[in-house]
Amino acid sequence: MKIGNYKLGYLDALLVFIPVSFILELLHVDDTWIFFTSAVAIIPLAAIMGTATEHLAVKLGPGIGGFLNATFGNAAELIIAIFAIKNGLPEVVKASITGSIIGNILLVLGLSFIAGGVKVKSLKFNATAAGLNSTMLILCTSALIVPAVISALLGGSHNLDKAKIHALDLKISLAIAIVLFVTYILSLVFSLKSHKHLYGTAAEGGAGHDDMVPWKTQTALFVLLLATVGISFMSEIMVTSIEVATKTLGMNEVFVGVIVVAIVGNAAENSTAILMALKNKMDVSVSIAIGSSSQVAMFLAPLLLFISYFLGPAPIDLAFTHLEIFSIVSAVLLVNFISLDGESHWMEGVQLLALYIILGIAYFFLPL
């Protein structure tokens, strides 16, 4: 079904949860229901934001289009995390960063390999582009590990109190965030300008929609603005209900950040990767999955740290928990092994998905 030039998708049916969430909020219904409905409402809004971005990308050309896709691909999660920062939930913010990284390269890539492998025995993709993204992930992982390692060393051998260790963590995290952010900007220059030929269709600013009739620029900007406003309202409602909802459901905040918030924030982009795999457009699918994880580590994490200095009750650091570090390292290593040869099959998708479920179980059973 179409409304003007907009083709309604299956995710648009979830827009009904927007008024439902508002009504439940006004009626002061149990926070568990408010959390659930607002979280679901974000999913179609993120999809609409992605559609508007793609139409702008077609109009503005591959260079700017690629930058827009890179920026707005994680916009929903960015907005959710900003409200988490404002509400003094740093652990949820850091957990959502972890969840996005492992969710993209384990859950999304795993489901993409399974979806594509059902029809095609051997899935081919650009090994060079995948290798570059995977190498970037190793760099990001190393950077995210450093603050936690230094905290452990100082706490054990130097016997410093927690306040001094935290102050040092903040300094180290800020310096690392600057390095990652600069590296991200340079990676955009590399992938969108100097070496865009290595990335094939994935660098052209779209997700394989060659037959798409672009909207007018004003229309795309207006829809993008509306979707952003909608996500902002839903994110605020969702974040304010997290603490009560997690206690009611018997879940810890880390599990909510790693699994729930990450899936909600990336649902629209994730569905695109899986749909591209079904069409055997594996270059696009792999680029979305692995590239998005790199963007989270190099762009989203530093940006959230910078924002916390201005909006949060206190700045956040990049000192992740031992389980979060193990999750990121194991996920990155597995993806690197799988993506080296430029081809895959559905069983490798099962392996990625299995690791994601194992990590999810670990987070679910963490003590409250």
C-alpha cells in the first residue's frame, strides 16, 4: 500500500503504539506497560527515519548520502542514550553501546547469513571491505578495553580509592574518545572519497534501492524531522520507565541496555540488512552489520561521552565491565574469522547467533 510516494511497510503497523503509549502515560498505568509500548513505538519511527535518509541520500549524491546514512543509522539509539544520560543511567548507556556492537555483528549478521543461506549455498561478499571493517572493529575493541584494564591494574597494585580511579578513567576515556572520533572522520574520507571503490554499492549511500523514486528534498527533511521528534518523545517516556519496569520484570539494567535498548534502537537498520541478504545482496548486508558496529564504537560512544559532559548529572567513562569486554572481544574475533575469505553459509550464521544467545543468557542472569 502507498500513501503518495511512501510505500507502507510491515513495521508501520507498529505506529499504533505511539498513541497507546501516550494514553498509558497520561493514565499513569504501570511503568512496565509504558516501557513496552514506547519501546515498540520507536521501531517504526526509526524505520521511517531511515527511509527519509535514503531519499535524501539519492538527492544529495553518494558522498553526502553515505555520510547521512552513517550518521542517522544510529540516530534512534543516540536519542535513547541521550535521555538515559539525562536521567543518570550511565550503565544503561554503556550497556546499549555494548549491545549495539555485539547485536549488529552477531544477531544481525547471523540472521542475514541464515536468511541468505536458505536459498544460496555459498554467500559471496567483498572480502576487502569486510576485512577493513573487521580490522577497524579490532582497533575499536582495543580502545574500549584500555580504561577497564587500567582501572583493574590501579585498583589491584596501587590500591587507589574508587574516586581517584574514576577520575583517571574519565581523563583516559576522554582522550580515547577524541582519538576514536578523529579516526571515524578519517574512515569516512577513506570509504566515501579516496577508496570508495573498495566498498562497492555499500558506499553509494543507499541500501540497494536502485528503483526508488526519490522524494523532494523538503519532503524528506520534513519526514526526517517528524520521525526525530517522535523518537525523542518515545525515548523520554521509555527511559523514565526503565527503572521501575526492570524491577517489576526482574531484569537488571545491564540486560535491558545490552539486549532490549540495542534491539529497539537498531531494529529498522537490522531489518534492512536481513532483507538485503534475502535478495542475495550480501555486500550491502555485511556492510550494514559490521559497519554499524564500527560506527557505534568510533562515533556513537565518543559522541555520548562528549554529550554527558553537558547534559548528564556526571560525565560517563568508557570503563566497561568484564562481561561487556568479553562479549565485545569474543564477538569481534568470531566475525573476523568468518569474514576473512569473503564467503559464508547458513551454518556460520547459526554460530554467530549461538554466541549472541549465550551472551544474552549471561546478562539475563546477572544479579540485580
